[in-house]
Amino acid sequence: MDESYQMSLVKRIILASLLGGLVVLSYVVLHLFLVPVAWATIFAYVTWPAYRRLRSLMRGNATGSAMLMTIILSVAFILPSIWLIVLLRDELTAAYQTVASYLANGPHKLPELIARVPWLGLWLQDLLNQVSADPMALRAQIAEWGRQWTGEVGQLVGGVGRNATKLGFALLTLFFIYRDGESALDQVRRILRRFLGDRLDAYLASIGGTTKAVVYGLVLTAVAQGALAGLGYWVAGMQAPVLLAAFTVLIALIPFGTPFVWGSIGVWLLVTGKTIAGVGLLLWGALVVSWVDNLIRPLVISSATRIPFLLVVFGVLGGLAAFGLVGLFVGPVILAVLMAVWRGWLEEQATVGTGAQG
């Protein structure tokens, strides 16, 4: 008996070692494609109801409906991106010329409303005097900021598709997820159910609910904030409202990040003597733009995920730092699964305690 048990144990150890080695080798082969696959999975899950309706309209043609859905999403992503890049190039040039021409006509004095603010007024006036006295230094500094900002944004967006090849892999993966996703998910469920049992349903529900909530709570509210802020920039008379709105959308992906954008622009308007426009933009940002961030986003995310919004914020920021842009969604999902495991353990302990008392 002991000898057969030892042989069985040795076989299990060998099998586990071989399986672990295969997993490591598979990661080495596939790790370059994990980010495109993650993005394709997120987009496929969020748009799955639309795909199912399209497949129903095409009488169950999985291949044709998957191809059409992939083409629709590709066009919806690529064409607006090209238009935005062309538009931002022109507006960025206009914004730079506006700032440079204003500072070149210095020196300037701050409005009394800003100059009377303790510490801040004196610091802003000194800064304005310095940049007005040496316009070439300002141009060099702006160029350096632009280089750093471009590098950081390029690194951030690189998780989505640093080049056309990664974007192509993501779209190719999206097609196969649409076509074969239900079959693959069924296989994964059968395998995981052997290890997790009935708890698997709770974990999958947490992953799905968190993914949808983060997409709607982060992306849609960021777009809404960018649109509202862009309207404020346009009314305030800014030279590049679309550029500023796009930058606001990017910063709005990070919770509570938008005040740094519209607040800085509002202060700039005050510094340049446009007091009414500056005060109006600051009020618009505080009462309207931030209202979306401070109220709608927590309600959407917390109500759907059943986890505290603060934990979602930590998941977003931590995931962004660890995994890049895709971490905006991966981080909260990991924490949501952790909360589901925690709740399952508490329920089991409560059931065991009740059974022991009975």
C-alpha cells in the first residue's frame, strides 16, 4: 500500500512539474500578445449583447456576424482616431502660438483678484515675470514639457497598441472571441469548476460585473467630462478646445484628475486678464464637470461591483501603474475577485458555525 501510494505521489509530482513547465514556456511564447488579448476580451465582453443581436439578425451565422462586428468596431476606433490626430495637430500649433505671443508682449501684471491671494499671487507674478523676460527659455521649457508629455502618453497608450501590428492582433483576437468565445468559455468553466465548485459562478459574476462597471464608470464618464469641459473651454474662448477636451478625457480616466486640467486653464484665464471667462470656467468645472466625476462614477461602479469605491480607485491606480492602460480594467477586476473570494469564505464560515451550533 505504501509503495503504491509513493508511486502515485511521484507520478503526480512529475505531472505537476511537467504542467508547470508547460505553463512557463507558454507564457514565454505568448507574453507579447497578452495585452492585445486582454483588450480584445474586454471589448468583446462589453459589446457581446450587440454581437448576439447581430448574429440573430444574420440567422446564426457566427463567422459572418463576427467578421462584421469586428469591422464595425475597427472603423469606429480607427477613423475617429485619425480625425482626432489631424485636428489636434492644428490646435496644438494654434495653442502654442497663442501662449507664445501673449508672453512675448510682456511684462504682464496679474489681475487684482489673483494678486491679492496670499503666497499664490506673489508666486504667480514672479513666474509670469520670469517667462516674460526670457521667451526663448519658455520655448525651450515648452518643448521639454511636450517631449516628456508625448513620451508619457506614448508609454501609457502603448498598452493598447504601440503599433499597427499589436492593434491587428487585438482585432484578430476579437474576431475569434466573437466566433468561438462561447465554446471556449464553456471549456474554461468545466475545467475551473473541478477546482472551485459552485463558487465559480460567483467569481465569474464578479469579473463580468466589475468589467462592465469599470468600462461604463471610467470610460463613459471620462468622455462625458471631456465633452462638458470642452464646451466650457469653447465658451471661455480658448483657442484649442478640442485639444484641451481630448487631454481632459485622458486625464479623466484617472479618478479625480480633471480638476487639474480645467483648474489650470481657469487660472490661466484669470492670469491673462479674462476674469469673467476664468471665473465662469472654474464654476463650470466645479459645479458641472466634477459633479460627473464625484457623483455618477462612484454610483455606477460601486452599485454594480458591490465593492467600496475607494477600493476601486486603488485598483484603477495600482493597475495603471502595474500593467499600463489595460490595468485600468485589470486592477479593479482582480480586487473584485478578491472580494468575491473573501465573501465566499465568510459565508462558508457562517454556514460551518451555524451547523456546529445545530
